[in-house]
Amino acid sequence: MTQLWDFSGGIHPPEHKDVSTARPIRNAGVPDYLILPLQQHIGDPAEAIVEVGERVLKGQKIADVKTGMGVPVHAPTSGVIESIADYPVPHPSGMADRCITLKPDGEDQWCQRSPVKDYRALERDQVLQIIRDAGISGMGGAGFPTNIKLRPPRDRKVSTLILNGAECEPYITADDMTMREKADEVVAGLKIMAWILRPERCVIGIEDNKPEAIAALRKATEGTQTEIAVIPTKYPSGGEKQLIQILTGMEVPSGGIPADIGVMCQNIGTAVAVAQAVFEGTPLISRVVTITGEAVREPGNFEALIGTPIEHLLEQAGINQDTVSRLVLGGPMMGYTLTTEAVPVIKTTNCVIAATATELPAPPSEQPCIRCGQCAEACPMELLPQQLFWHAKATEFEKAEHLNLFDCIECGACSYVCPSSIPLVQYYRFAKGEIRAQQAEQLKADRARERFEARQARLEREQQEKELRRKERAKAAAEAAAKKQAEAEKAAAEGEAVDERAAKSALVEQALARKKAKAEASQPPAPSAQPTPSAPPAEQKPDIEALEKQLTQARSKLETMQGMLDDAKAQQADNVEKLERAVAKNHDRVQRAEEALSEAREKLAAGSTESQPTH
Amino acid sequence: MAFVQQSSPHAHSARPTSRVMLWVLIAALPGLLAQTLFFGWGNLINVVFCVGLAIASEAALLKLRKKPVAFFIKDNTAAVTGLLLGLSLPQFAPWWVSAVAVISAIVVAKQLYGGLGSNPFNPAMVGYALVLVSFPVAMTTNWAEPAMLWDGAPGFGETLATIASGQQTALDGWTMATPLDEYKHKINTHTAAEVLNHPTFGAGIAKGWEWVNAAFLAGGLLLIGLRIISWHIPAGFLGGLIVMSVAFGSNADLYTPLSLHLLAGGTMLGAFFIATDPVSAATSHQGKLIYGAGIGILIYLIRTWGNYPDAVAFSVLLMNFAVPFIDHYTPPRTYGHHKARRGVPGSQG
């Protein structure tokens, strides 16, 4: 007899499980179209690797995750890719996400499969690769890629492997029926996972309200070391942390994972998928879904292709459109309501409840908390739901976090028992969301501060560089000025204007004059080009260069000023006007420099054309 | 069609506050029955009057506070406050004493603090303590002589007339000192055997009172069985009282014996019906034990060394003061944590 521990709290809601266990698992068949979301797992979304209009075979990979964490998606039947677009997907928000729609051709033609007879002959990594390529992610709820989960870090040796057959949520019987009808496959999958992990202990935990499943598994595990642990029915015994506590007496550390204490939990459906992937080469293209509730005439479990619209399953179960008031995906404790029955079955879809208004009535109006403490008695995580509620309501998030808000598993036990009908879980979700938003905001603010500081540093650096350049320029200018002085004196002697522009044109003219003079001088066929001492040809070049340099400097200054102006404008600084004036001034300067340069070039060009033939 | 959109969970247990309070009312009936059988009509009349007045004052205040009257009256909490006062007040307390107690309980202690769920003090005990210190004569001389309803107790009409007349004290022949009062004041000068000769004790432990306490104990156990209240507060309460009595007052010639402590006063009513008012009590299991034990210890201290023969009201109120403090230091250890996180963020309380 396996030793069991109890977890604190818990509730006993009406089970409603009999309604969907009366019939064997039915095959839901092939619907008119299949909608396959590219993200059915935790991690990065898969990318389509097929084209619209392409024909695909059953089991063919149609989307995969190239980089990052994730698993591929496969065609559940043969057919033609109709579209790759956004469709409503199962999500509490009712959002739409990228999906591949497949129009089945009715032939159900398989692609090439490669079953493995003796996986023990393979390397463990090869088996993990088979599991990954079969697109298997946890089928219990979160959808974590199974191959990654099965390879815990080296320092986290898994000594206890738990198969979670508790299925504690009311209504849901998908795992129960799977264990009853596919016990051998469940055990085969468990064996493969055990072979990969080599744990010391293998346990299947089942609530005592499933005698048929217990009997089937007992038979299937006869002669093996796998323990069948029959645990008392109490919600949420199937919560990962609670089941670990029941079966091992250990607690998963807050913020940690089960592997931290040498435990791993796997889902019943996942075990079946692993067995099928290895022994049949069949990827995860279908799963068992419970369709139940008082608004369906023939509740039961269906083997449904992934991508089957919920609508199709509801029809098969005999939905009564007049009485259905709410559709719950998952169980009544943790499931979420659907806005439309057009969403598809995905790898994590275990149950749809089509409830009538009397079956799941709207809760009575919220009354004041009377501090009765029943929530704390029911809480399986030993939190203080009441205090968390006050702090969430008062938006005192720091205090809520201090009281371990983030350890809440949102099982809903507190809301279930609350005599004042306070939607406690909703308050906690709100608080968690707000805290996450605040953290994101804080991160953003930190980044902005870093950016600002980096920018300040850059500006300072630029300022220093500019200063350096300015000094260099000043030096150059001083030299140029000395030169200009000499020229200007000459020009002054000729009665020319001494303003900058005139000086420039004077310079240019002088240069041209010199060139002309030189050209004239070299006119005579005398081979010895006697350099005129007053105007050596080497001197022409520096003038153009100086002008060019002047222009670039003016331009760069203008750019800097413009940049500063833009920044100032963005920050609405009070020096905008000043900067605008400076920019305008610099603009003029650039223009002048450009004019001067082009003038000089023209003249030079004219001069050189004139002198060309002589060279 | 449009489906109902709602946040999980979608299922709820069907035991609203109104039902919880109704169970409290029902569980108190055996005690009320015992009181009526052994002490006459006084408690029953008080209960009816107090419950009626409590509901009326609650309605008036809700109206003044512009709150939905019917919605809040239906929660039955005002009725429970009225019931507790009716059960606790002396049988022949004049009507205005009861009225002052009820009105101060509902108007001041409950509604002025923000109504249901917001009152730091037990409303019924605020009302009781107020009239106890304000009208000591009316509150100590109007306890009925234990006499079977059909055998010597004043009739319904006479009792009603006495209460309605508003006179400070009822007829001398109808009333008698309570066992706790009698013992406390006589034991200084008499032996235990002499004190117990007084007719208020009868043949058993305390005539009538023992049955009343037994009935409240039974009602209380029913509430625990129904998980309306947890066992922690009554256990702490009775445990504290017993430990104190055993430790300090085992000599019956000097101190009131344990049997009287448990079965003669308002002990069982206090332990199961008054101290367990969730709004003004501590919240965690550990906190509830401490809170209950504090009340039990204070009751012993006041009864033994204080001026009052009984002390449920004062003890409960004193421990109400301590509730935030207790809550602050007794959070449970959350799953996956090494130890409980006490105090407030940032401090290592």
C-alpha cells in the first residue's frame, strides 16, 4: 500500500462525472474543416512550412518551430491547406491567433510513418527527438513541450515519476475514460518516459472515484514496479503541487519546479501520445475530449482530431441550442467561458461543458466579507485568501505579494466556498495582472533611464569631440587667417572689399589670375616650365581644399545644430528658439560655403579648360 | 447565440451568509429553550424584542446610509446580534436597557463603522458592555430566580408587564443573585459548602444554568459539525479558562470552582456563539486559538480578581482590540515556503 499524505484545505464539489462515463469513447470523425493554431504549446509559435493550396497527408508536419522552444503541428488528416490566417482560438480572452485551415479530402491518407519496435535500442536523445517530432506537449493544461520536460537539468535527477490520473475537476472524464480504455498504452507511455528518466519510483495517482480506471491500470501494471496510488477524492488533488504532496509528502518550493525536489508529473493523455509516437510513429493529431453538461443530450468522450471545431463535437453530442447558456472549456472550477463554439480542439483541450442556466447559474451578488475564514480553510496552498482579497481590492499590491499572492494556483476553492459570493480568484488575477504590468512598467522605466543616461554620456562625448574639433579648427583658422591677412592686404591695396565673401572671391580670382598667368607663362614652347615664384601651381589646390573643408565643417555643424534642435524640440526645452536661430545661421553659412565652392570650381574648371590644351 | 461570459470558478457552494447566520439562529434555540424552561419567559421576550429592534435599527441605518435595505437585512446578521443580546441580558431587564444595548450595538458598533464586515468590535458585546457599565443596578438585580416554567416562574403576562413597565428592578421574589455572583462575594467569608447552600446553586452545579450551558454547548457542537464555525476559538476559549482555573483556583474554599466557571455563567454562549463572530475575531487557525485562549484567560482574571461576576463581554472586546496584532503575527506557512511570512512588506516581523 502506497503511503499517502494529505494536503491542507480542499473542497468536495458535486462531481457530475457519471454523465459522461456512461458511453465509451466515440470517434468524432472528420469534420468539414480543421483549424490548427500554430501555438498550442508554451513557448514560441510554430511557423507554417506549407503553402496555401498545397495538399498534405495525414500526419505530415505542416508547421514547426525553427528556433526557440516549441513543438511542430501535424495535419490530422489528408487534405488541402485552405488558408493561413487569424481565427478565434481557445483562450480566456477569446482572441484570434494564426491558424492553418485544412480542408479534408476524405481519403485520410497517411504519410510515411516510422514506428520503433524496440526504443531501448535507441539513444535517449533519439527517443526525445521522436517525441518532439510527434508534436507532443503536455496535454493536461499548460502544454509544456514534453521533450524538454523529459530532459531536466543534470543536477535535477528525477527520482519519482508521477502519472497524474487524479482528474479532480468535476465533469471532466477524459483521463478516466482513457485509463479505462487505453490502459496498456498509458502504461507503455509511462514505461518509455521512465526509461528516459530512470526514476527510482513510478506512481500513477488516481482519485478513488474512478474504480474502473483503477482496475484497468492495476491489470495493465501487473508484474511491474509501477505503483497505483488510490488517493481520496478531494479537489484539487490533481493540482501538480497537491498531487506531489499527496504521493511524496514533499512540497515544491515556492517559485521552483517539481524537478527541484526530484519529482516529475506527466499527464495520462501525454503518456498515450508518447506511446503512439514511438510504437506507431503517429504524431499527436487527436485527443480525447469530454463533451458534457445538461445542454447536450448524449454527453460523453470523443476521440477528436486536433483542429476539430468545438461546434462539430457539440453537434455529435446532441447540443440543445435553446437551453445552453454558457460554454466552459475545461472544468467548472478552473475552465474559462468561450465566446464562440467555432474555436478548435487543441492539444490541451480536455473538456467542454455546455451548461444550462440552472446548472451553472450566475453567482449571487457579492456581499461584504464577514471574515469567516472558510476561504483559508479551503485553500490548498495555505494562503490567506481573505487578506489577499482586501489588499487586491485596496490595490495594496506590495502587501498582497508579501502574503504570497503569486503562490496562488487559482484553483477557485476559495471562491467556491465564499458565503459572501465574492469572486476572489478574479481579484487575485487582477492583482497579479496589475503587478505584472507594474513590473513591466518598471522595466521600461529602467530601460528608459539607461537610455537617457547613455544619451547624456554620448552628448557629453560629442561635446568634447566638438570642442576638440573646434580647437583644431581655430588653429587651422588662425593659420588661414594669417595667410588671408597677407592676401587681404594685397587685396586692400587693390581697393577690394574685405568682407569674407569678397575675400573668398578675391582669393579665387587671384588663384585664377595666377593660373592664367601660369598658363600664359607656359604658353611659349619653352619646355622648361619655369615656375613663377609668386604663384606656384601647388597653391591652387589648397584653396579648393580649404573651401571644401569649410563646407564640410559648416555642414557638420549644421547637422549637429539640427540634431540638438530636434532633441530640444522633443524635450520641449526652452532653448529651442536660440537653437533655431543658430540652425538658420549655420544654414546660411553652409549655403555661402557651397556657393563659394561651386563658384571656385566653375572658375577653376573654366581655367583648367583654357589651360588644358597646353598640357 | 451569446454565451454567458464569466471568470472561473463557475460552480459555487450554496451556503450564503444568510444561511450561515440562519444556522447560528437555529443552533441557539436549544439554549433559549433551556433558558425559558428554567428561568421563565424573560429571555424569550428579550430575544423577540431585541431581534425586532435590531432589524429595525439596521434597516433605518441602511436607509440613512443609502444602502440596499432588503439586500442587507436578508443576510440575517442583525438578527443574530439581537439574538445574542436577548440571550445575554438579565431576564427582567427593563425594555429601555435592552433598547440601549441593541441600538448602540447596531447603530454605533456596526453601521457607523461601515456595516457588515467592517466592525472591529463584536456589536452585541459593545451593547452589552455599555449597558453593564451604565446601568449596573438594572443589569445585576434582574436575574430570574431559577424556577421551572410550569412550577413557580412568573407567567408570560407578568413578565412582559414587568419588562415593559421600565422599572429599574423587578419584584424581589422573582430575582436572585447569579451563582457566579453569589460564589464570588460569599467565598471570602464562607466555606465552599456554606456558599453552595444558597438556593441559586440547587442540587446540581448551578440550578438551571447547567442546563442552559449544556444546551449552548450542544448548539455549538452542531455549528462545528456543520462547519459553520471552526473548533479553534471555542477550544482556545475553554482551554484558557480551564488552564487558569486549574492553575490558580483549584481550592474551592478560596476560588470559584471550575465547574461553575464552565457551567454557571455565559461561558458556553460566549465560547460558541459570541467569541466566534468571524468579523471581529482572528483569522488563521493559530490566531483563533490565541484569540480564544486570550478571552478564556481574561474571563478568569476578571471573574476572579475583577469587580464583575461575569466577564464575557469585556474579555471579548479586549481581545477584539488584539485581533490585528494577532493576525499580524500568525499567518499560516504557505505551501512551498520554509516559514510563514509575518508582518508587513519589508519588515522581518
